[in-house]
Amino acid sequence: MGMMKEFKAFAMRGNVVDMAVGIVIGGAFGKIVSSFVADVVMPPLGMLLGKVNFAELAITLKEASGEAAAVTINYGKFVQTVMDFVIVAFAIFMVVKGMNSLKKKEEAAPAAPPAPSKEEVLLGEIRDLLKQK
């Protein structure tokens, strides 16, 4: 039973839950970016480059024969995947940059000066008494 309690304590720590939420949101964000690149960015780019469909760009190494499929290098899909990566990397960079700027603002706030020690307070009282005489 001790291992179950230890696992529950581990799983319920804030970092683990935050990480799980980040992974789920990251997966969904990756799908959105893939769709954005494939359905929004690449068609106009292909049209500008001479009505090219990047998903169909490939180099055929061996033609199809009988029931054997053709052997191809699908570099168009690779270009789309690279575009996905660049957009996701840029978005993550912007999020991290924003978080760092917020962290710097928190650090920039001046800390309250430490309270004077008992000795300093006592010396201040002695000084004030000497001034009064």
C-alpha cells in the first residue's frame, strides 16, 4: 500500500499535472499548426510557384510494377513537415520569451529592505537619547 500512496503523491504534484496539461495542449496545437500549414499556407505558396501541390512532390526511384508500389522520396511532405516545425518552434519561442519578460518584471520589483537588527534599533535609541540631552 505504501507504493500506491507514493505514486499518488507523485502524480498529484503540481509539476506532473502541469506537464500533462502541456503535453495535451501541445498535441492539439501541433494538429492545428499542421492543418494551418497544409490547408492555408502551402496552397497559396504552391500556386505562386506554378500551381504545385507540395504534398504530391516526390522523386520516383522505382516505378510501380504489378502489385508492388512505386518507390518514391516524398520531399513535398517533408517540406510541409519542416514548415510545421518552424511555426511550432516560433510559437514556443514567443511563449518562452513572454514568460521570461514576465519573470524579469517580477525580479525587477525592489525587495523591501530588511528590518534593522536589535542592535541597530538599540543604538538608534541611544543616539536619540544623547541628542535630547
